[in-house]
Amino acid sequence: MSFPRCALLWARLPAGRRAGHRAAVCSALRAHPGPVPGPLGRTPAVASSSASGGSKAPNTSLFVPLSVKPQGPSADGDVGAELTRPLDKNEVKKILDQFYKRKEIQKLGADYGLDARLFHQAFISFRNYILQSHSLDVDIHIILNDICFSAAHVDDLFPFFLRHAKQIFPVLECKEDLRKISDLRIPPNWYPEARAIQRKIIFHSGPTNSGKTYHAIQKYLSAKSGVYCGPLKLLAHEIFEKSNAEGVPCDLVTGEERVSIETNGKQATHVACTVEMSSVTTPYEVAVIDEIQMIKDPARGWAWTRALLGLCAEEVHLCGEAAAIDLVTELLYTTGEEVEVRNYTRLTPISVLDHALESLDNLRPGDCIVCFSKNDIYSVSRQIEIRGLESAVIYGSLPPGTKLAQAKKFNDPDDPCKILVATDAIGMGLNLNIRRIIFYSLIKPSINEKGEKEIEPITTSQALQIAGRAGRFSSKYKEGEVTTMNREDLRLLKEILNKPVEPIQAAGLHPTAEQIEMFAYHLPDTTLSNLIDIFVDFSQVDGQYFVCNLDDFKFSAELIQHIPLSLRVRYVFCTAPINKKQPFVCSSLLQFARQYSRNEPLTFAWLRRYIKWPLNPPNNIKDLMDLEAVHDVLDLYLWLSYRFIDMFPDANLVRDLQKELDGIIQEGVHNITKLIKISEAQRLLHLENMPADSRSRSPGTSKSQARRMRGTKTLGFKAAEPPRPGAEEKSLASRLVQQGLLTADMLRQLEKEWLTQRTEHGKDKAEPGTTSKGSRRKKKEPDSD
């Protein structure tokens, strides 16, 4: 029926008969295709298809309402007013308030997915739309007019309210589609190539230094084709070099690097890669997945799940802890594949000592002190240097080349460096001649599956992984020892090591770019960060799986949200691995995305200007950290260069630049105790020149003093007595000398070095063309865009 005909018939109907025909007329006029509930208390003609059903209720706090603008004056005039009469806004407001308060309406809204929160937000938007619009659609105008004349029931507003609610919350319209897209309950079906063959699965189970990986690698090397999937770039490099050294052509594939061994660019028969970069479509004879227990990792576990279920290889060799056997067996039971388990025992003995180290005076060659924070590493390194010993330093944020250089220095029998200070970064990827592992602390900050920071004792798995580095089969020490720095920690360490490793319960999963694109199709105006939140909330997983923590992804998504990028490009930028604790790295991701959106290639010349190259060797710890951040930025460029070749065209030049920077960082780490000493001198002299009352008001004083007190206790020094009256007037340096943390000679040496550095620094500032800071950059160059 045409609109003019409907309007004519409506106008001719008496008011009493209009009520009887309102449902049919409104159905013909309005564009809303859904069912129209009659006045409450009657059975609707059509059951709700949008009701939530048996699935879990979504977290509606994730639904961000969209803005719906009130209608302005229409070019055709107010048709509804012409058919009936102009609406009295005060009457309409009373009707809307009555509608909102009805319990039956709230209940019906809940049946359509509108909980109390969404119902309230939708009503506020609906009311503003009605009251602020110059003219309303004909259908709703007529219904409101009829309600005013008691010719219709207030409940008849519900279809229009629901239509408006679905406009501001589009997720209500497509909940069932979203549930289907985010259904993660059968991951094996995502990999048809792997399901098309019958794979042989072999699990090499054993502790650190048991030879399990060696046996798997031997099968890999003897195969016609193979892939090695490791957790670290260092391990992928090691297998890459080992394969080619033994005459087995092998390519290298990591997030930031591609090395093809064949001169014609043809793919080699073997490839060593980080697990995230493994191909699930290329057929191999043998695949090796190292450290399979990381399938439980809250952030990266999805990569091991993908490799386990998706690698298209005749034989798949898994290396890892026994704690993963049951889960792997269960996961592969769903694919019809059996798991053959081969158990290994440690090749060399290891023992937990009955006494703690207690003082750094008791260090011996081959000792490794394991810390879980950079500050502890700096402190311990400095204390070792005070004792006339030399130490190597390894921690996670160091470039791979610097880690290898420090490992080589520690392993060299002709090098005077016989002590290693490291984080748990030594747990994988480095071969070290360690006689004794000394845990400086047993407390390690970590991030759980929910993205929450936890500060708890290390797990049994972590303790075994680190302790197992002592007395390795390939090192010169044929027996390993483990102890702690503090006597009170030793008992806890023994308890941790004696606990059975808890079986792994679930494997990680991660939404793919395709799934997020399908979500975005249904929710086109939703931000990527919000899409991820809704996806995770709607996702359905079996008990053997969990959705990995996506906080880093969401952080990047929110960082670049305002930059105009296609969804696929935005997704790739958000998966780029960055350290969100480094402001310069975060701002670089933002700058790279902005350049990309402008279609301006990020050339080598542009990048040099951006990082202010050339860079000086570090003068203090802060400079060293700045250089590490620049190295991470170059890593980010290289990572993006393999995803957007045309926009990041100078990968080879940047890699050469990164190697040069790695050398500068190596020089800084080699002199790390000197950098620590200079940093301490700067801090001491700064505080020395401050008035006593200013020092006491300094917000960081109490914390730093507490740290020094803890360090004093840890290193075996007697704690300082409470300050006597008048002691506030003593300088900080005097108090440190009194506590035994400094000697008078050391203080004079620190002052001398600081004054020398300050003099040189002043000269640098006086030279034309230098920056005002002068510590990191040699020459002032034009700023980048």
C-alpha cells in the first residue's frame, strides 16, 4: 500500500477506529522490520528472535552508545503534524516518563538484551531525540498523538524505543552473528592442511639440560625438510647457524629479520623461526616446537597453540616440561592424533646448598646472581665492582648482540670477568659456563591472564628453568649448585624446587584479523580497542583453551585510534611488539602510523633525523636506557618493513645502523659499573648541594633510603642506627660513609669523576652545532615531521 493511500485512509478514519487499526498502519509506515508487541498483558504475535537465549549474558559495560542526532526541519514539512496535530512537548515528556517507569517495559527490554544500564542509556537518548527533533517520523508522531488522546497505549512506544536502542547499541541487532564469529570452541578446524594429513607427534619431556632439544634437533637436521619454532630470536639464530654449519641449508625468519641462504632467493629446505612466524600452510617432513609449556603463557600462548594444531608436518617434535603432556594429549585427541612421550633425565647433577651467600664477599668464579629488576642488577654490579671484581650483565631489554657479547665475555676463560649478574633472561637462549646460581630475590612481578600485575614468589617451573642453567652438560662445570643471597630465602627456595610442577590446564588463543574484520562489519563505528573487548566477552572457548591477554594490543589500538587507517592496517600496527613502558618507543609507533596514513614512506634519511643519529656512547645509566629504546625503535621499523615493504623501504640500511648501535650499547654495558658510579655521583652531589630541609622534603628520599637500607641488610652490613639529634645536618655522603656503603676514598673518586664529566659536558655545550643535552646526540639535525 502506498504512503499517500495510507495517509488518506488514516485521515478519513474516525478517532475511535484509528485505535483498532493503528498496528497495521504503523507496520506499513515504519521502516522497522521487527515484530511489534501489542499492549503489555497480551501475547505478541511473533516471538522475539533477539532474546539472549541460553548463551552467557554479555558484559554490557563494554557497549559504548553511539550518538543519534535529533531530526532537523524536513524539506517536506512535518507530515505527522499535518495528518494529526502538532505535539505538545510537555504532554510527550509525561508520556515518556510514564513509559520509562513501567516495570513491564523494563522486563520486555531485558528480553531484548537491554539490562538496567542499557535501558537507562537508551531511554535518555530516545527521550532527547523525541523532544529535540523539529519533526518526527510519521509513525511515531501518530502513535504519540494517539496516546495523548487515549486512543493508544503507552506500551505501543516500545517498538520505536527498541529501534532507537538498536541504533545507539548496534550490537543488540547482531548478537547472534557476533557469537558465531567469536566461537573459538573448535580450534583444530582452523587448520585444514594439518587435518588433511596424519601427523606423528613426539613429546620430548625432561628438565633443563636433559638433552631433549638435542634429540629433536637431530631429527630436524636429518630430515629432507624441516622447521624449528623457538620462543626467542636468539634460539632461532642458534639453530640457523648450527644447521648451515652442518651443511643443511636453512633460512632464518623472525619478526624483524629474514635471511635467505640461497643466493637466488629460493626458499631453503629448512627454516628456523620464532614461533609466531611459523607457516601453517607450508608442508615439512619434520617440525620442532621448542618450550611447548609456553602454550600457557598469558600473552604469547596462542602462538604455541597455533603451531601445535596447525603445522603441516609428517612428524612434529615437541620439547618441554612434563607439565604440558596431559594438555597436549587432550588437545590432539580431538584431532585423532596420538602422542608418543619420550622422557629424559638431567645429564649433570645439581644440588641446593644448605647455606646462603649472605655477602658478596663470598662470590666465586662461575657465580651467577639472578635478579628480577634492573635496579637490583645495577646495585649488585656496583657492589661487585667495589670489591675489585669484574662482572658481565644480561637483562631482557638488551639487544641480542649485546647479550651474546656479555655471554661470550663471561664464558671466555682468558677474560678476567668471572661473575655474571642477570635477570631470568638467561633461562633460555644462552649457553653459559655457570657453576652456581644465586637468587638475589625470589619475588618477581608478573602479569596474569586478566592483565593484572602480581608480585609473588617465582613458580616451581621458573625456579627449575633458572636453576637448571648451573652445571650444564656443555659447560666446564660438571655439577651445578643453587642457593640464595639471603638466609631467610633459602628455605622458601627449597620448598619451591621440591613442589611438583602443576599440570598446565589450558592453551592460549588469539582473535585473527579476519575475525576482527567480521566484527567491524557488524559494528562499523566501534573503535578497535572496543571491538577487542566485545570479541573477548562474546567469545566461547572450551575448557582446554583461554583467550590470551590483549592489553598490549588494546594499548596500541588506543594510542593510534585517532589516526585514519584501514582496519587491516590498524590491526597490523597493533600487533607490533613494543615495550609500552618506553615512552620513546610508544611515540615512535604513533609517528610511524601517522607517516603511513599520509602515504609518506619512512626512508632511511627520515629515520636518521627522527632518532637524531649519530648517537654518542652513554655517559650514565639514563643514556644507556635511551639507547636501548632507540634500538627497540629500529626493531619496530624492521618489523613493520616486512609487513609494509613499500612504506618502510630501507630495511637493510636500518639493520646496518642497528648493528652499529648495538656496538655502542655493548660499549656502554661493558662500562656499566662506571655508568652506575657516575649516576650515583650525580645524585649524591645534587643532594649534597640541597639544603637539609629540602632533602627531608624530597619525595623520593624516603624510598631511596629504604632501598639502601634493604641493600645494606642484604649485603651483610650492619644497619645504621636511628639518627641522633642534629644528625639531619650531616650530609648524605657522610651518612653513607658511616654506614659502610662508601669509603672516603670512593667519595673523593666519585666527586673527581663527576667534576671531570661536568667540565667536559660544559665544553660540549659551548661547541656550535651541539644539542643542549649533549649526552646522547652528537650533532643537531633538523627535526622530523
